[in-house]
Amino acid sequence: MKEIFVGCCGFCESQKNYFKDFKTIEIQKTFYQLIDEKLAKKWKEKASKEFIFNLKVFQGISHPAEMPTWRRSNLDFEKLKGKVGFLKPTKEVFEFWKKMIKVAKILEAKVLVIQMPKKFENNQENWENAEKFFEKIERRDFLIGIELRGWNDKERKKFCKKFELIDIVDPFANRAQHLTKKKVFYFRLHGSPPGKKMYSYKYTKKDFEFLIKEIKSLKFKEGFVMFNNIFMKDDAKEFLKFSKKNL
């Protein structure tokens, strides 16, 4: 049986209401900071047993310490310059991954989301680093998805197939090229159609119709539609209703 989960990238309302309104979330805090395991336990205790947590992987794995997002890390990022990000197989990156896995285990997470910056290019060095990284990390039963910004369909497909990753896309910008053997798709909607307003965009019925069409075109068993725009709470609720009637 095919199943679709609709949610938001981050708590867009009180946790109590969110856990009541939705069945899944993509935790954003884990990207900016290494969170305390006690906090993860609190989230898990508040949610129902059926609730699905997905985690955005810590920026130390994907983003070099020179990038502005590190200012929110609460770490001495000056000392980490040249040692982190871009899936570099360094002791620092592997240590960050181990800490992510601990949190993922507590939350019984489904998808670990690696969002790569546009500066992560399709070149030999990045491929070699990725190969060493994915060979060594603990994956357990977690699904790993990656958002390769700026890569074309062919490049994303090749990368995701080699490392068995979900090709995470904004469906209004790209078509998913790989769902993994478990046939799971993962959409992150940044408010992009028609591409000018980005996060301030509010989705329309026409957009939802397009989204349903894209979902139906995929050979999937399970899927996640995660809204990441200013109006994500309202848009996600509306699409949840819409999808129940049209899927």
C-alpha cells in the first residue's frame, strides 16, 4: 500500500499542536547545532508512536566552516576551517555523523536529510570524498537522502544510485531521479513556483494539482512532502486535505 506523509521543515506552531496536526516533521535545529540528546528524548516522548521524525543532518557534514550558517553552531568554527563539510572523510566529520546517529536512534528517525550547498560541485575531489565517507559511516536502517543543489538530472541520478541515496528535490524545479531500493521519495518545497518569490510564495490549487501529478508519476511505496516556505503550516494543512481527496 502506498503512503504519503505531509509535514513541515521545522516546528511551525507549538509542538503540542504540531504533533496533533501532522504525522511527520523534518527537524531543522539539528542542521544548525549539535543538539542535546535529552532534547531529542523530550520530542520523542511528546509525539505519538506513529509519528515520523526526519532529521536535517548537521552542517559540519555538508557545509565548510567558512559558510555563514556556522555562526549559529555554538562551535569554534574558525578552528574547523578546512576540516569539515563537503562529505570530507575527516575525523571531525565522522564524529559529527556519530552524534547525528545517536539522535536519530533516539527519535527512531526515518530519513536523514543531507542538504549540500551549491558550492558542492560535480568534480573528482567531491566524488572521492563522498566514496570514502559513505563507505565508512554507520547507516543502520536509516534512509539517507541528499539535496544536490545545482546538479542536473543525470549527475544526481549517478550520485544517488552509487551511494544508495534518495534524490531529494523540489518537484517544481526538478524531477526525482532515484528513490532507493525501498522506493521512498522525499520532496522539499521551498515555495519556488514560479521561481521568483521563493520562501514567501503561497501555494495554489493549481500547484497542488501539479504536485499530485508528479507523485502519481513515481513508482513509490512511501513518500514525504515537506513544506519549507513562510506559509508552510497553512500550505501543508491544505495539501494534506487535497491529497486525501485526490490520491
